[in-house]
Amino acid sequence: MIRKYNYIILLCLLSIVLGSCKKYLEIQPEDKYTKDQVFSNEYAIREVLNGLYNSLANNSLYGANLTLTSVEVLGQRYNTFNNYSYLQKYDYSDTYHVQPLFDNLWTQAYSVIAQANNFIEELNKATQEGIIPSTKADLLKGEAMGIRALIHFDLLRLFGPVYTTSPEDEAIPYYTKADAKAQPILTATQVMDNILADLSEAQELLDNDPVIAGGVIASQDFYTGYRNQRLNYYAIMALRARVCLYAGNTTLAHDLAKEVLDEGETWFPWLDYSGIVSEPDNPDRIFSTEVLFGIYNSNLYTNFANFFSSDLQDSQIFSAHPDRLVQAFEDNENDYRYTTTWLNSIKGYRIFYKYADIEDQTEPWRFIQPLIRKTEMYYILAETETDPDAALDYLNTVRYNRGLTDLSSVPDINAEIQKEYQKEFWGEGQLFFYYKRKNISYIPDATNGYSWSTVYPVYVVPLPLSETNSR
């Protein structure tokens, strides 16, 4: 389980990989002896990989910006305040609040990519020198390549063009080496090809992942324990399905999503409702058994206190307009995602409690920030299924496990899928990217409760000045 990291080893690596510079292009290796020390034994190598996961949980990335806050604001999840109101209006030209936010995100993202590339290169050397067995090295390399692909994909989804309409437009650079040489800005199609190539290789490397035979094991063993907190075999396959759907390859997306469920659903069972309601002090509001991949986010509950707690002033809290919340959940209080996550408060309106802390500090899912969950595979299958009845069955499977009755028929399956994305992924950063993938012209306005009130989203975030000015 990824909980404690050897910061000394990590800092040694970062001093080499990142130096004292801010931008990816300025990163230069400085001390070969220190680098050799870091990769001199298997334990140290494992700790460096742990450091990569720790870096993912930085608030500039998946700790907040790409899950809880900024991307959710772009998706009109919350009626926000102060600095984030500029973001909610898609004012990407704001130099005081918005541009620094995306500059930090960009810098942190490429810093982690640099770390991943360095890790892969040094791991290859360590394997050749017999420092770590190839069977174990394959597992670690597969995860690192998955991290590299994951970050590049979300940078593409954020800064790249609307893929369905402009796949040949320029997007972002793609880095696969740690030599710090500047890479050209590629078209969205070229970036997508790189992402898919990385994920395909990662899946092959993870072909002997212990999760396949043993599932998610509550063990402190580095290679077999808590595989849902690492980019495991099923998580990589699910990520491939997500990427293929975004790229418009619906056939492969369908096949991959089905394979994830056919092979892996035994290890990722639906959460029984009693896991939430029968444990009032320790409710599992993240539906942890269904999470294919989540990161350990040590700031999770601090972020809850800073953005969602009822202790905040009304002008400070990330809240949902009451009428918008009712509309999103179709005024159905049987929905587990509604009644267990959005709780009535002393403020007179519901507060988002999904990431409130629990009393039992031994729960293995405490501090876990979900990034990939199995319900997304059902939505992908529903969207890509050619048989309308089968598509409806996939959707109804999720509805049943969220406390809702089956839909007997629907005139528009895509409209129902969109409703599900609006209900399912609160605080997980997926809704804005869904809207962008579908190129939806206008979306519900989070600041206004009227159903007819909409905004016109601006889907393409400009590349940060720190990147464009260096070219």
C-alpha cells in the first residue's frame, strides 16, 4: 500500500532529474554517481516508483486540479468563489488567477513525466546489470509507462483541440526520454498515437501482474499488495478504453472495456449499500471496491476542509446550486451517490461530503483519490454497443447498483449516459472531458438554478506562456 515514501531517496532522484529549474526543457542530469546510488538496489528502485505516485498526488495535478477543483469548475460542477470565478467563466486570459494555475499544472505534469522517463531508462540499466529481476522490472516499467501515458493524455484533453473536429491541430509535446532535449509540439493525432503505443506496451509488460490471479490483496508486499493503488493491468486496460473512446476508435474501446469487466470484475465487486449506510462513522463514499486505480492523496481531507467544509463561509465554499443538484440527480433520493455524498448542513443546503474524513484510520481506502473506476467501463460499453437492448442493460446494471430502478426503454441512450456522467464522477475530474469529447455546445450553468440557464464552454486551454515563450 502506497502510504509512506522514502523521501531521502526520492529527493536524491529529484535533485538529479529536476535540478533547480522550473521547466521540463531546463531539466538536466547533474550527478551520475548519485543517480547510480539511487538505482543501486531493488528496494531503492521501488521507492523511486513510489515517489512517482506521490508526485501524481500533488495538488497541481490529481491531488486537486485534475480531480477536485479546477477541471470540475470547468465542467460547471460548483458555484465557485473568488479566484475560481475567473476559471468558471473560461477567462483563460486572466494573468493573476487562471494563467498561473495552468502554468503550475503544466510544469508539475512535465516534471513527473521527466521523472518517469528517467526511471524507465535507469530501470532498464539496472535490469541489464542484474540489480532487479526482469519479471519484477517489467511490472515497474509497465506502471511507469502508464503514468507517462496518463499524464500526457490529460494534458491533451486539457490543452489539445476538440479531437472529434480538429485532430490535426497542434496540441502538446510528447516526451519519452530523459535527455531534456526540447520536443516539438505535435498534432493531437500524433500525441494520441504515442499515448496508445505507451499503453499497449504497458499492458504487455503487466501481463503477469499479480492482480490477474489474486485481485486486490490487503498486503504490505510491494508487488502484490493493494494493486488498485497502482496502475495495474486492469487499470491500464481501462485507461486504453478511455483513450480509444476519446480517439473515436469505438470498436477497440468496446472490446477493451468488456475485457476489463469479463476478466477483472471478480476482483472489483460492486460496493454493497451497507458499506455506506451501516457504517455512519466510516462511510465508503468513494465506492472503493469499484476503483480500478486510485492514488494515495495525503491532502485529501485537508482539501475537503479548504473547499467543501460547512465550516467555511458561504463565499468560500465550493457548493452546488440546490436546484442544479436536484436536476442532476433527477430529484431521486434513492440514488446512493446523492443521499450519501451530498448531506444537509447547518448552512441550509447540501454539502459535498465525498472526501470527508472517517474515524477508522485503518481503512485501506482512506486517503484514496479515485482516478479510474469500473462504472466508466459500463458507460463505454453502453455508448459503443450497437444493440440498443444490450446498451440499456449496461446502463441499468450501474443504475441497479446505485439504488435506481431500471429504465425499460429510452429514446436517446446518449442522453442517459450523459446524465450518468453528471451523477457518477463528482470530484473525479471526468465531466468536463466528457463534454469536450462530445463537443457539447452548451452545458448547465452552475451559478444559476434554472434548467434553461446554460453556458458556452471554451474547451481549449491555451498553452502556458512558459511553454510558448521558450519556443
